[in-house]
Amino acid sequence: MATSSQTAERPTGAIHPIAPSRLKAPAGRPDLLPMGVWVWLASELMFFAALFAAYFMIRQTTSVQAAAGSQNLWQSQSSHLDIPYAAVNTLILVLSSVTCQMGVHAAEHGRVRRSGGLGAITSWGMREWYTLTFAMGAVFIAGQALEYANLISEGHTISSNVYFSLFFLATGFHGLHVLGGLIAFLFTLARTYLARTFTHEQAVMAMVVSYYWHFVDVIWIILFSVIYIVH
């Protein structure tokens, strides 16, 4: 029979004993949470694949219906988009994947907080990198909201035509996914402040949040290319 000392440990600073599975990686088998997240992301990929399929099908249909020698709906309506503005916003989101991965690296090495001054980024821990990632994601969402406001002020709404219906649906669904990622960052950061000990379980949580964030970034790169670049 296993004793209590074998089934639970009390790290320095911990109030109660913590199960070994939460402190260290399970021997001989993978963590279930990352596997579950990968399966879920596969289903999300199917959702966006269907969205892209609908986008290209409707675009092809409207292009065929356009009169010979005239602009099709996509060519005429895409001119209302501010591509340089969207490119800057895209760059912010892409760079947030870099800061997110730096946070994962710190978490994997047990560095939950910085070991030096705030200006010394080489000493940053998971908290600092994830806080910066959250801020960059929030800037992206704010930039997207401003873009929506500008388009609506010019009379381009989700009900204007099929082009803007697809534009707002595709970018809007992606925006909701970014918001979900921001909530996940807040939850992950909050756990590190509430817990007195940084556990393997928290490191795994930080890792799966990064999976989701990288997924959201890749989807946006494809969306940006399809909507803003290819007319």
C-alpha cells in the first residue's frame, strides 16, 4: 500500500500536499490535456475549412456572373479595405506568437516570474511574456474593432452585400477565437498568482494555451492573405 508521502508531496510554500502527477510529468505516458486540445483544434480546423470553402465558392459564383470587361464584386468591394492598416495589425498578432513561445519556454524551465529587472527581458518568466502576449492580442482586437467602425461609418455593413457579409463573418469568428485566447491567458496567469507553487500541471496549461494561440495566428495569416491580398 502506498503511503501518504508516496502519493503526495508538500513543496516549500505549499499549504497542502500536492499530488505527484501535478508536480512532475507522468512517467511512460503523455499528458491527456495536450492530446485533447489537439483533437479539439482539429475540429476547429474543419470549421474554418468550411468557412473558406463557402468563401471561395461564393466568390467564384459572383465572378462568373460579372459582365465581361467589368470588375467583379470582389474586385470592387475589396478596394474599401485598408490593407496597410490590416498588415500592421497582422504583424502585431504574428509577433505575439513569438512572445507566447518565449513564455512557454520559460514555463517549461520552471521560470514563472522574472529573475531580474523588468527591462532585462532575458530574465523574464512566463508571467511577463504572457502578459505581453495578452497586450498584443488586445491591441489586435482593438485594431479590428476600429477597422469595423471605419467600414460601418462608410456604409459597409454585414447586410450591404455578400462580400461584406463574408468579410464580417470570417473576421468576426476569428476575432471571437482571439478573445477566447485572451481569456485563456488571463486564466493561466491567474493560476500562477493564486498557487504558491508552480507545478507541472500549470506548465502544461501554459503549453496548451500556446497551441491554441499559434493556431489562431496561422488561421489569421490565411484569412489575411485570402481577404486582403488575393482579389
